[in-house]
Amino acid sequence: MYRSPALGRLGPRRRTVGRYFRGLRGSHVKRLSSYGETVNLGRTAHTCRRVGKLTAAKTKKLPASAFGLPQERAYPMPDPSHASNAKARAKQQLNAKKLSKVKYNMIVRKADRVIARCK
């Protein structure tokens, strides 16, 4: 527990929340990694930093352009690690005949763009 100097009571220590998603509704310039580079991301939520666990709340905050299938809001890709995972899951669904080749190609193209953006 953390004692807040302003409030003088115990409470959970708060980290910077929204580090990866801050600015989606307003400013579209993100700060990347420890290098301090800034990149104009437009209305996307792709960063080169790892997002970590993508909770339901974080997924809801992502714009449709951050998904492999934006119409279904499926296969979220906010960073390269999620993009490579989405490619693997899409391949599994294709092999199980639960995903069409057209949708699989959409997911792979989107994932490749996300991965290439951070190289």
C-alpha cells in the first residue's frame, strides 16, 4: 500500500495508466520507447513498445484500425508481438477451416505492416 502525501491515507500505488493508449481521442503523436522518438500515428494505436496483457478495457479503447479484421474487431494488433500472435492464431483457424483465405490474407497483410513499422 502507498500513503498518498496529498490525501494522507492508504491506497494502491498508481502507475501511469494509459501510457500506450493516451492521446487516441485527442493528440495523435506518441512517444516511443526509451529513445524519446515521436511518430505521428494518425488514428491508429500501434506502438513499438510492448503493450503487455491486453485487457478487455484496453481492447475496447483501440480503434477499429488496430484490428486484423476491423469489421469484427477480431485479432487486435497494438504492437508487433500481438501482430505475430495474430498471424499464428489466424493460421490455426485457416487450417481448421474456420477462417476463409481472404480473411487470413487480410490479417497477415495487416500484421506485416505493424511488424514492419517497428523495424
